[in-house]
Amino acid sequence: MSSKPLDYENLNENVKKCQYAVRGELYLRASELQKQGKKIIFTNVGNPHALGQKPLTFPRQVIALCQAPFLLDDPNVEHIFPADAIARAKQYLAMTSGGLGAYSDSRGIPGVRKEVAEFIERRDGHPSDAELIFLTDGASKGVAQILNAIIRGPNDGILVPVPQYPLYSATISLLGGSLVPYYLEETANWGLDIKDLHRSVAEARSKGLMIRAMVIINPGNPTGQCLSETNLKEIMRFCYRENLVLLGDEVYQQNIYQDVRPFISARKVLLDMGTPISREVQLLSFHTVSKGYWGECGQRGGYFEMTNIPPKTVEEIYKISSISLSPNVPAQIFLGLMANPPKPGDISYDQFIRESKGILDSLRRRAHIMTNGFNSCINVVCNFTEGAMYSFPQIRLPQRAIEAAKSLGKAPDVFYCLKLLEATGISTVPGSGFGQKEGVFHLRTTILPAEDEMPAIMASFKEFNDGFMDQYEDHGRYSRM
Amino acid sequence: MSSKPLDYENLNENVKKCQYAVRGELYLRASELQKQGKKIIFTNVGNPHALGQKPLTFPRQVIALCQAPFLLDDPNVEHIFPADAIARAKQYLAMTSGGLGAYSDSRGIPGVRKEVAEFIERRDGHPSDAELIFLTDGASKGVAQILNAIIRGPNDGILVPVPQYPLYSATISLLGGSLVPYYLEETANWGLDIKDLHRSVAEARSKGLMIRAMVIINPGNPTGQCLSETNLKEIMRFCYRENLVLLGDEVYQQNIYQDVRPFISARKVLLDMGTPISREVQLLSFHTVSKGYWGECGQRGGYFEMTNIPPKTVEEIYKISSISLSPNVPAQIFLGLMANPPKPGDISYDQFIRESKGILDSLRRRAHIMTNGFNSCINVVCNFTEGAMYSFPQIRLPQRAIEAAKSLGKAPDVFYCLKLLEATGISTVPGSGFGQKEGVFHLRTTILPAEDEMPAIMASFKEFNDGFMDQYEDHGRYSRM
């Protein structure tokens, strides 16, 4: 019989071309080893609860009550839920049209979008319109939806920072567009190099591409840098001159581990700049409940906000959102709670602050332990994680290691990461999954392992790495640090 | 300044082409009227909880405990949760890798997929492999994912029943494929007409299309019919001969309102047929927690199961699922509970049966009230709703009504449904949103309004309709019934 429609050779080529390293070869091997009984430290995905981070209590109380509204009539409810959680649950249930089991408007519950708009307004000092905020099943779904509206075919180019989070490369492949890389400068703490940006655009145009949009990830994933206000202004001027939509992936905005460069939203910078730029640059900003001190990845809650997008386009995006009817409603409530957390004076305020501060303070300490740990290893150099959840050390692989990898048909960084996994159980993602300059190798790890386990993990990494370097050292190319 | 990338004229054409009537003009107008204070009866979407259906208690208890696991340590927990809900919550939490806040495997939690496989095996009498079951954010996301793998370009045709649920037309447009309609036969209670199927394929091929897949919706949406075993066997033979993937949308499998044609899954029919057909036809089956007596639409939980799909293709679909990391975890638990509900002897069993049977019995009565109500109206004829959640009456519009619609630039059925909405607050979807034969008009309404409100709603419908017909009657074309 001839081959069938869902046989591999007959699949949509864009599906086959797609790569997604975060759950690629390394992850599959790690899962296999785990099944065989090996202890695996999954640092391949920014998945805080999987590594022991406890959920914040207050939002979980509210959502439990919303899921089981009959508890609100139970005379015992006040013995196990605080009064402010009960009050919030009632408010959210009143905002839905039939509780968490009913589809909401495809853009999300109006009352929650209002809470998000108020959060943005407090954060940026500029009014925000709830009608221009759409809630989504995690930020990734929003990114895909917007890229889908932008990309018309293989000649549409999207500027993406390299190293980048592979959501972008995978989604652009899947939609049949072209990724146009611009390189972040490792020696300048992964800062934006505006000259490289110009060079990328010129090169892409010379190949016949039409550049339509630019992605920034701030704080950076996998690179962990925070963009300065100066950098952001340069980006706005660039997008204005080049007529590009700006996609601001700001899902790590709560994850900041230094005080020199606090998070500033792209939207604030844009609107602060004044006309014409503030009225002209089309901006989409993305946020989520998966990161920050929330880490509620499994709930799949996110939003995007639109600035300077014409009403007819907003309508089209609304129409496309309607096809899947509505984002999941429980995560919408999480988003409302994130935008509008307990306030001073509320019963749950102190606990909420204690828990959230505890998580952020610990992440800040872990960022330091991890960077210092990597920098104490032979042939490893690592920028400090200013924000986000990742460390992205450069691994200077000896020539003999590169050759050993090639003889096995593996990329050198994949070879190194596989060896690391087998030796230590640490599951990372090779830098090639994010993009890196030719001949330079990295790995990405999250800073999420429990703080008390971190020293042992870094010791185990160092033991493996230094042994590996000893084994493959070709003496001469790189000196020991 | 020149037009900008997200201005309407520069958007992806596939996005613009997409139509989605369920939340189209009628829904927007209904929302507007609601804002102005008018009482709207939203029967445009199968959204049971929005129309007052209460969620089943047991699953909500389990999910509330999973969301707030700290309750499990509270000495008061046993006063408000039954022991079997507590036990199930503990089991599910043990299946996750960090509770509901952690991403699961991109295919879903292995333990839940096992429960689904066991459910399928009990239902069909054939073993099912959990590795071939992927959990999704509602069934629609699974449909989109599979169509994405199938559709390579505008020459790839997908056979879709007409009238059809517009998820299919919208998704196929968005992915740039071609919808090939095959008509269901209204006079044969919306049965499949295999001759029309052959005619559609021949016509599409003559236009240069390659037919790759066939969609069936069983029970039907919007048409409400249940496919007979004979019909399903014909479909299998047809897919085998024509080398088509079969997409079986079976989300209404619990919604059956007669005993002559119980639900039979496409997979059971396929595997019962024996080789070569049972080994050759590639089948995807979709199911959800949004429908049945669950009606948990807002949770966005679904799954698809793959039969005869080669391992390399399964891997590709796994890779694509990975891009959005994981389906939302709370809805995965709902799916597990749906697949493995309380059993005789469990504390919650009696309540669960009472609640679920209460909902189904009432839906069955409502299906009758509605069909009878429509058939008592002038120029309205309606097949009985054998299954699913919809009634799809044909409205025989007088010529003068058609002309009045045209003079306003509206499709005749849209004109009628708008008038109905303004007069009664009943929000329906015009038949043109689902596809209908030339010159024939319908509307879709759900059978979900509360049972005690149903007589008044149908009376209000009849008053409007008969007045409308009187107003536009051109005497002669259709006689009164």
C-alpha cells in the first residue's frame, strides 16, 4: 500500500523542521535514566514547583474556593480559609458567567483584564485599557497567536536575539516564517549591540527578506541580562525607523537579582519617549503566572497587552482567539491575583509578603552561588544572572573533546551535556538549542534547585567538568583559569 | 508614514479569511445588548455552566484539594471533604512532579494518560496504549495540532461534514488548507450520504486537490445525529480505499438522548472490522471534559488518541506539543476523574450518579421540549436531537424576508437571528456559520437553558417566529404547517 497521510514523509514540512531543544535529546535521555531509577536534577526547564518551590498560599486558597464554590456555604469553611480569601473567591465567582466551568469571553474575564490594566498602570505610570489586554493559556500561546498574525510566508523575517528562547525559533518555523538572528554580546554581559542589529537587518534584506518584527526578551532567557533604559530607547528608535512591530517578552519581570538595573517595561519606555515614537511603534507585551515568585507553570496563565495596534487588527486577533473559545478560567483567576495581590492591612498580607520575599531572596542567593560555582571551574566562564531564572555559562571545549563529539555525530555541546547528565544526573540544555556564535559552546541551567542542595550540585558539576577537561585537555589552546 | 506591520492590510491573509460564527456578529450584538441591560439567553455556545448547570461535586472536591494541598494537613479537612476525595487528591498529587503548579510532560501526566487508556479499553473492548494518548487544553487544541501536521498547503483538502462545527473551517483556513464539504442529508435525519461523499471527493480532485483527511463529528454538531455502526463501517472502508486519515470528533459521546443508536466509537468499529482495514486506517479520536454531564468548558481539558500512527509521526507530534510545554495540569486531573469516576461502594458514588444522571435525564427532556417547540412554529422544521447539545431547525424564510435581508446587506438567516435576538434576547447562531445547502436556512441553538425556563423560551420563540412569518409571508411559496 502507498504511504499514508500521517506517515512521516507526508507530514507538513514546517512541523518536521521545527526544533525544540528544551525538551529535546537531553530531556528524553534524562527521562529514560529517571525511569531506570537514576536521580535526575531537572534544570532544563524553568519549572520551579518541580524543584520544590512551594506555591504561594493565598492564591491557592482563593482558587480552591472558586473550584469548590459549595464550600462557601459550609459552616466549617472559616476554620480552614481566611476571610480575605473567601471574599476574593466570591468576587471572582461573581465576575465569571457560571464559575470556573464556563467558557469566558475569548479575551478573558473582563473583571480580570481590568485588574491587569490597573497593575500595568501602577507599574508604568501610563493608563492601560482592559480592552487591549487578552488573557492566554500561558504566554507562549499569546506569542504564537501574534506571530501567526504577522507571518505571511517565508519572506517575512522576525528579528530574534541569539542566544534565544527556542519558543521563537520553533514557532517561526512552524508558521513558515524566517528567523533573523541578532547576536547579544557575551563580553558586554549579553547586552544589545545596536551595530549588530543593523548588520543583521541589512544582511537579511539583501537576501530578499522583509523584516516585520523584533523580539526582545527582558530579562533575558537564557542569558539572564536586564536591558537598560538606554538600550530600550535605542530599540524603540530602531523599530520606529525600520517600521517593525516590537514583541516584548517580559515574563521574568519579577525575577531581578541586582539593584543597578531594575526591570523597566518596554511600554513605559515607549510611552515616556513622547510623540511621534510613542504613538507609532506597535508593541505587544507578554507576561505570565508561570515565573516570578509565583512559578505557577502548570496552570498555564498569561496575557498580552497591545499598544498602538489599530482596532481592526484587534478585532482580527479577537476572532482568532475565539476559535479555541476561551483561555482556561482557573489560570485567569491566578492572573487577577498576581495583578492584584493582598494589600497592607489584609489578613493574608504578611504571609503573602513573607512567602514571596522568601522565594525571591533565595533565588538571588542561588544566582550568586551558581555563577560563582561555574566561574570556579576549569574552562568555564559565566556572566552573572541579573534576572530571569537561568545561568548560561560558556564551556570552552578542548579540541580533542570537539573531535570526540564529531566522531559520534554529536554537536560538541550536546556531547558535553550528555556526559554531564550520565555522570551527575544534572539535566541541562546545550547552548546550540538557543543559538550561539560559531565555535563557542554553552549550556543552560536553571537556578531553581533547592538552595540547600545547590552547593552539592555545583560541587558535583565541578568534579565532572574538571575531570572532563583533564581528560580532553589539549594543553595550549586555553590555559587554566 | 507608510502602513505598519500590524495594520489590517498587512496581516496574514489566512488570519483575515478565517470565519468563526459561534462568536461572530450575533454574539457581539448580544454582548452589546447585555451591556445595555437587556436579558440575554446565550444559546450560541455549548457552555452548560453558563446556563446554570451545576458542576459535579466530587471532581471539584478533588481539584480543590489538589490546588490547596496544605489542606490535606489541616485537622478540619475531614469535616468538609469526603475521604474518597481526599484519597484521590493524594493520588493525583503523587502523579505530578510538583503539584498543579509544575509543567507536566508535554503529552500530559503519565498516570492520567493511563486512566484514559483504561477508560478507552473498557469502552471499546480493545486495549489502548497510554503512550498514544496526548492530553490537550480542550479538544480544539488537539484538532488544531493534528490538522497542522496534515496540512502542507492550499492543495491539501480535508473532508468536513456540512453543516459543520466552525472549528474545522476556521482552523483549516488558518492553516492555509482547503475544506472539502460533504453534505449531511437533512431529510434522512442528518445521516451520512456515501454517494455525496464520493461526489465531493471527485469534484475536489478534479480541481487538483489532494484529499488527505476526513472529519466526522459523532454525535453531530450542530446537527445532533448519532452515526450508526453501518455508517461508521462505510466510513472506514471509504477512508481505507481513498487513503485518508480519519479525525473522529467524539466530544459529545456522553450526550445521547435516545436508545436506538447508542454511541459507538470510531475506534471500536475500526478495530472490530479486522485486517487489513483495522491495521491500515489512520485514526485520531478526540474527547473532552467540556461536554457530557461534566460541562467543564472553562477548565479546557481534552485528549486525542492515535490509532495506526507510525512512531516517527508520534514523535513529531510530541515535539510540537513541547513548544507550549504542557497542557494545563488542573484540567488533566479532571480528565483523569472523567476516565475513572467514583465506583460502586465509594463514599461519593451515590452522589456522583445522582448528579450525573440528573443532568443527562434533564437534557433528554429538554431535547424533546425544544424539538417539539420548533416543530410547532410556522415555517420551522426540526430533526430530533439524538445526541450532542444542539438543535438545528430549518427556518423556511418567505421571499419577502430574504429580500428585506438583502436590502440590508445581510444573509437571510443572519437577518432572522438578529431580529430574534432583539425581540426575545435569545442569542443563536445563523446556519450560514455552519454551512447549509444553497437557499436553505437554519439556526443553531443549544438545548442547555434551564429545564424550567424552557417552556417560556420556546413560547417566546414561537411568538416571535410566527409574528415574523406573518409579517413577511408572501402566501404561496410555503403553506402553513
